[in-house]
Amino acid sequence: MITISDFQYLMYRPLYWFGDQDKPLLNDRLSLANQPTYADNNRTVTVTLRPYSWSDGTQVTSDGIAFWMNMMKAEKAKWAVYVPGGIPDDIDSISVDSPSQITFHLNKSYSAQWFLYNELSQITPLPHAWDRTANGPSDCEHNAGDCAAVYEYLADQAKSINDYATNPLWQVVDGPWKLKYFNADGNVSFVPNKTYSGPNKPHLDQFDLAPFSDNAAEYNVLRSGNNSIQVGYLPPENAPAKPDNQLVGHNPLQSNYTLDRWYSLSVNYFVLNAHNPTAGPMFAQQYLRQALASLVDQKAIIKAALHGYGATTNGPVPTTPDNPYATDRTEPNPFPYDPGRAQQLLNTHGWSTPPDGVGSCQRPGTGPDQCGPGIPPGAPLELQMMYRSGAPRVQLAMQQLQSSATKVGVKIDLQGAPFDTVIGTAIPCDAGKPDCNWQMANWGSGWVFAPDYYPTGEQIFGTGAGSNNGSFSDPKLDELIAATQHSDSPEAMRAYAAYGSETLPAIWQPNNDYQETEIANNLKGVTPQNPYLNITPEDWYYVK
């Protein structure tokens, strides 16, 4: 996601921009198109582009949207947020009405908000200059049959990382920035795209991204006072504890920087691998998931590990920041910290729970007071958790869970690994395959709702979804998700939130702020910060 929001979108604008200042809403001003119009009971959707240009002098046209749609149709299995039945499957056909207008003909009636926020939101118009293969020009724009070869060519070009700033393909942009320099270490420089058609032209002459090996290295640069970094972050472990009645606590860098909390519209959780041959049958039992949820002391983690900079995750729909979808009142946490409740749930279903020992299944079987299908007699309550290393807040949270679990006979073996290893291992998998041996995984940040800006959950908890990392499947949850896609009624979202909170497609954990942003005192335009994590450095400017 971060590669998209602080790299791709600077150069290649999505069809619709989301995040209006700090509100999780459509930003009409920064969108490439007018808001869509709907007809035929929302089965016909028409999009009209505004006058934007590519840096090579050509126009952003509806052919560029068709190019994206044809590519998505041909290569949907390679799209990380593809959901079976979602875009492009829910579109019967498209018609290019004019260079500035395109119409989508849908397979059924959908919620207007859902289709805009979660389907059209995934579209980024592509430049005609990219419609080619190694043999020359192609026609993926008009013929989906040409798209596989075009995709392979573009993907091959993208492998040459050191050529990103010089390859003529990537120099054709419609966003406010062009790439000046890029290397594999993450050092990136942008300069203004002087032909940018949008309303917010860059004030800065150059914008740089600077990588750091860890939080300590970044913090040392900020603390040095040389102002080589104008926008950075205060690591959670270096943040003084925030008083409960204050928005922010003391800023140790206040002589040079202003501290601003960056909230994301997100839910935080760790996932359980439903297809793991040993633990999968246990994770299939709702009572066991509820027991695990009752062992997560979210409030204590917020205070100790996050130093007050976070909020509880109550269910599948975010309650923070303020949004139209859920609040702590409409979506309360049904499983606050309660080891006694966890023990009762396990005992009631046939498990022994010796404190500081390892419990086991004493009553195997499928009855209401038995362990459940596929769990053999004597199966131990021993689970493996892979978690993101190098992030003290994640390690502290996992140690809390491990400690609480020992009180009720659950042994959790912790294994730290780099973020990329965790997120690369915890993927949907098939039982019996070598890549399906992982049991529980925590990459530390759950899911930010982008590009599924309307938090209906199909991309992360729908059966078969590409980002449903634990392969969770529940027909009723799928049904409730589908209801949110076909109705704009708040009741549909509330029903989904209530059931998801109880059934636990993943185990909720505290939702930390995305970051505590440190902004140089002479730099303006950085705040308010976008809850979908999009950045607009074209709005930044210096004052004396």
C-alpha cells in the first residue's frame, strides 16, 4: 500500500482520489473524473473525465481507462486485491462513448457508494505509450487478447529497478511529480511535472524520500537538529507517554519540529491459518478464536507499547478516526481482556487448561461440549506465532499475549522475522503445500482501507479474496458483506460489523496511529494528514 500512496500516486493519478483533508471521504477536487452517474437501477455507470494531460502531450482519455480494465480482466489473478466476483467480474462490458466518457455495464445492481469507493477506486488510467510489447505497439486498449503480452513486457521493464528514472516508459506521467532519481535502497527524488493539469501545482523544486535502516537511525537524524529531514516520525518507543486527557504528549523534538498524529482508516489484527494441517481445525472453532481474543489486553498494550497513541480495534469496521461507518457505540468490543472467560470457553469445549502448562483436548468430538471436528484426543494447546521483528510495539504486544495465554494452558511459541518475511509467508495457501505450514502471523499493521475505501471487508475477509491471508471462510459473513455491496443503508454495515466482531475472521489487536509525524516548523501544508495514507507534497511549502 505504501508503495502506491507515497510513490505511484505522485506520478500516476488514480481515477478517483480519496481522503479529503483528514476525512475518509471522496476528494472530488483531486479526482480525474466527475462523480459517476447511475442509471438502470445502478446497473449502468457512466464516468466523465476532466481535461488532464500526460507529460508526453497526449490526453488522459477513456481509452486509458479501457486499457486498465482490459489489463485487469486479462491478469486479474496478479492483482493483489482481486476478489472473486468483484471488479472486473462484476462488469459485463464497457463502452467507450467518447474520448472523455466511458460507461460500465454491470452484471447486477450495486450500491452506488460501494461501487465508487471500492471498484472504480481501483482504476488508474494508463498512458497510450505503455500499450506496447518488445516488438512494438500493441492494442490492449481495445483488445483484451493483446493484454497478456503487454503485461509481460511492462513487468519485464519494471524489473530493471536502476532504470526507473531513465526509462522513457516511466517518464510519461499525469501526476504532479516526475521521477528524477531512484535506487534499490529506497533513495528517491522527484521533480515537478511542469505539464501537470491538476489544481495543486507543486511549490517545491524537489521532493526526496530517504530510507533508514531502523527507527533509531531515523530518530538520531531528527534529534541532531541539522534539519536534513523536514518530515519524519517520532518512533513509538521514543515518544513520552501521552496523558489520557491530551491529544499528544510532550514532543522531545519541539525546538525544530511540530508533532501531528497521523490516523489511518484501518483495523489491526493478526491472522490464523485456516489451512494449517495441525492448527487449522482448532482455528475453525469460533470458541477458540474467542478465547484468543479474550487474551489480548488491548488497553494495556496501548498504554505500555504505544505510549497512549492508539485505539482499540473492536471488529472489522474501523471506529477511529471519526467516520460515518462505525463508532465504539455501534460496534463495541465483545471480547475485552478476560483470561477467565478464555479459560471458561476452553473448559466448556473439552480442553484442560493447566496454568503455566500446556492444555490438551480431553473430550474430542463434534458435540457442543467437545473440542470440534478434526481435533484428535490429546491435541496440545500449543500454537506458533510469527511476528514482525524490529518493531518494539509489536514485540511487546506479542509478549503480553504469550504471558496471558500461559495462565490458561495455551502455549504460544513466538518467532520474530522481518516485516517482508512475515507478510510474504502469511498468504492464502492450500492445505498440505509446503508454504502452508505457518499457523499465526502478525505483521503489525493489519489493513488500511485502500483501495477498498468503503470498509466492507470483501478484500480481506471474503472467501477466496487475495488479501484474506488466513483463508477464513464463513458463508454468513460473505452474505453480510454482499449486503453492504448492494445497499447504501447504514444497517447493512452495522449488521456486518456486529457479526464480524463476534465471529472473528482474525484476532483484533490495538490500532496504533500510522505514525506520529514530525514536521519542520518552517514547513506548511503537510496537515491535515490523509486517513488513507495518500500524501500530497505538491501542497507543501516553506515559510520564513
